[in-house]
Amino acid sequence: MKFSEMTQDSWAELQLYLDTCLIPYTALSGEHSPVEATEALERLRDFLDLVEIPFKGRIMTYPAFHYANSELSMTLNSLSAQLKSSGFKYVVIMSVDGHLNSVDIPSADLVLSRSALTREVGEERIARFVGEKIRELWKK
């Protein structure tokens, strides 16, 4: 579910079920052409589908964090902590082109980078691996 689909009344009703916040990270540098930026957003959308579609009803996707900066890890860590204090039990950060280290973002429960996953498990196993990681998170 997208944050923009939520009303105050529906949030009060669904907050118990929507316990996981998804933060998309695009990793734009400002040097991308409009076409390249569009392609980056499309790649990210496709990666997010691996979580949003099978786990609909438990995942709330927040606005994307688009631009890379020198304090990114600290910013994402603070954002993750704030989202947890606002009622989310879990925070997941997903990126296709960004290079994030989960050690630098301890408030996030899971950091998924498609480029790292491609190297680790191979392109053909990413969907299954991501699903397993989400389910493992919820079993903690």
C-alpha cells in the first residue's frame, strides 16, 4: 500500500496490520539525464514489486529518498528510527542502484540492494531471496 492511499481513519484501523515501512532509495546524483532518471525509477519500481505485491496488506511504502549525499546513512538511520517511533515495527530500505551498508543504518531492520543481491545470489534468485528475507524479518 502506498502512503498516499491512506486516510487518518484508515490508518487508525490498519496500523496493526501495516507494521512494515518500506523506504525506496533511488540513488540519483543530479548528473542523470531525464531519461536516465526515469530508467532508474523504473528499475526501482520493479524491485519494489518483489515486496509490495506478494506482501500487500502488511507493507506501507513511503515516499522515495531520491538523491545520494555524504550523510545518507545517517539520514536513513534517523528516518528509520522516526518511522519506528511513529508506529511501524519494521523498516526496510530498498535500492537498485544505491550502495548501502546495513551496518551504517542500524535502525533499519533490513537493507536490500539489488546490485549487491545480484552479486550474492544471482539475478534469477533475487525474488525468492527477497521474499525469504522479509519473512525472516517478521519471524524475529
